[in-house]
Amino acid sequence: GGPASLSRFRGALVAAVLGDCVGGEFEGAEEVPMESVLQHLSSLYDETKGNGILEYSDDTAMARCVVQSLLTRAGFDEQDMGRRFAKEYSASPGRGYGSGVIQVLKKLSSPQLSDVYQPARDQFNGRGSFGNGGAMRAAPFALAFPDPVDVKRFAHLGAMLTHSCSLGYNGAVLQALAVHLSLQGALDLPQQFISRLITEMEEVEGNEATRNDARILKEAEKPFCERLHRVRDLMDRSKVSIEEVISELGNGIAALHSVPTAIFCVLHCLQPRECLPENYGGVERTIAYSLALGGDTDTIACMAGAIAGAHYGIEAIPQSWIKCCEGAEDADMNAERLHMLYHQS
Ligand code: 8NA
Ligand code: MG
Ligand code: MG
């Protein structure tokens, strides 16, 4: 489809859910042979196997709250979004939330709370979380607001409800920007795509808060920019091993060690790859490759899925995958509603 077509919206929201559901199998695994990934994925095509529904985790649970809040309020409302996170957590606490963020979610349910951003600021002795929990639910911001200024602003504020460290919320801004650009068709020119992300993040990271957090955590002055340059270097190489990707970009629960990684997965899988079945389309390649990196597989596949889905569209997603993933059909319906909201504003 053309820029910001319905197919791209549906692809983004549905593939994010698939990445989360399918990736749960390998979450936290240190090494994941591609053979195991392909075996896991092959069972999804076989509807006769009836291997039950793959459940979604915190990634999708929180993204659903973001979507519902944006749709109900027809824009960003931090009180409403915070309340939805808290309510969702108390209704299903067993979705695999990070161990720190649980404190925030409990405090967010207090009726006495006067500043909805305060619980997040209190995390980790006042330094805030740098986990990828803000980034994993950032895609819907790109689907609600056509103007990149709004995408950046609201992805930042939406992440701040749980992640007040710049290495956390800037990961959410980067993820939302990647989905925004992909939705416009920017992945047709991969070199320009990565250059535009670097240019945007130069500005996003060009402030005192980022410099300060980066210094404390002994990272480069503009941590995400530095990682995006590594992504560009890896893109330019004809052969890259999984081990190199992990050591250059990471596969962990920090936003810095997973958002650039997810972006790389999408870029690397724009073309067929030797290690992946020839009959795989782009979304299948991207999700399979993300899982083979190990580590925080559900979240990396969820973020890569959103970016890839916005590029290839819903037609690239196998129906049989949608049928075995909890929440995938809901995501498809919500994508249509977000598409309307996006084109209204
Ligand atoms: P979070 O805010 O609790 O952060 C995740 C973890 O990162 C924390 O529990 C800490 O260990 C560490 N951390 C974050 N900020 C700091 C800091 N300033 N100082 C020291 N340590 C820090 O949770 P989240 O919402 O960011 O979740 C991140 C990931 O954890 C998600 O992928 C989610 O799925 C979850 N998770 C991951 C695994 C896994 O094995 N990869 C397992 C269960 C849950
Ligand atoms: Mg998860
Ligand atoms: Mg995870």
C-alpha cells in the first residue's frame, strides 16, 4: 500500500503482537539455534496440530492500554493511560513484567496519587528505569499521530509513566520514529532510513538530561546515536554473524541494548537471507531472525515486528500465525480505528 495505508497500520499492530507471542518461547535464552526457531515457527503453519494459543506478555498487554487510551481520549491523556496500565496489571499480573516496573504499576493504582509521573521518577534510587518497557509499547504513538513532532513528544511522555531515565524513554522515541518512517514507506531506501533516524536522534539526545544519564551509566554522549552508527556499519557489511550482532548491539532488557537491535533485524531482513527459508516473506524473516538472537526475544521481535509490519503490510502476515496468537485479531481491529484517528487529525 501507499504511505500510511490501512494495510501498513494493520501490519504494524498485528506483527508486534506476533513477535511478542511467538518470541515468548525463547525469552531469556542465551543461545537459540536457528534450527529451533524454524521448528517453533513451522508448528504455527500447521493448523491441524492445534497446539493451542500462544499468549501475549507485558509488551502487548501495555501496548493494548496505550491503544485503548489513545482511541478513547482521541489523543494523549497521561492520567487515563496510567490508570489503564495499573488496571491491566492488577487484572493479569502474570504477564512477565520486569521486576522493577511492578512497583510503579502498583503505585499508579493509588487514588491518592497527585503526579502520575512520580512513581516512575522514584525508580532505582531516583535514576529511573532504562529498561525497554517504554519502547516495547511505543508503536501505537506512530499510528495515532501523523506529525513526527507529536510522535516524539507523546512517545516520550507515554514512556515516562514508567521509565524516567533518558536511556529508557529515548528508546521509546526511537522505536516510535522507526515505525513512523516505515509507515511512510521510508524503508524502500534503507540508507536514507537509518540516516534520518540518526539525524532525528541527534536532536532528541542533544540535551543535558541525556548527557547526564549517559555519563552516569558510562555510555557515549549520545548513546542511541552511537548505536545507530553501529547499525549502519553492520548494514554495510556483506556477511554478519549472529554473535557479532549480539556483541555490537546487544539483545538485553535495556532499551539501548534492544531498540537499535530490533531496527537492525528489520534492515538485515529486507532481502532474503541464506539462513532463512526461501518461502518466508519479510515479516516472517524479521521475526525469525529476531528470535535467533536470543535474550529478550519477545520484546525485540515485538519491536522489529511493528517496524517490519508497517513496511510490508498485513498481506505479508500468514493467517495461520494470526490464528494462534492471543490478541492478534484485536490488534487488527484496533489498527483500523487508529488509522481513522490518524487521518482525522
Ligand atoms: P523494568 O523497568 O523493571 O526494567 C527491567 C530491568 O532492568 C530491571 O528489573 C532492572 O534489573 C534493570 N534496570 C532498569 N533500569 C535500571 C537502573 N536505572 N539501574 C539498574 N538496573 C536497572 O521493566 P521493563 O518494563 O523495562 O521491562 C523490560 C523487560 O523485562 C521486558 O522485555 C519484559 O518483557 C521484561 N522481562 C524480560 C525477561 C527476559 O528474560 N528478557 C524476563 C521477564 C521479563
Ligand atoms: Mg514480555
Ligand atoms: Mg521481554
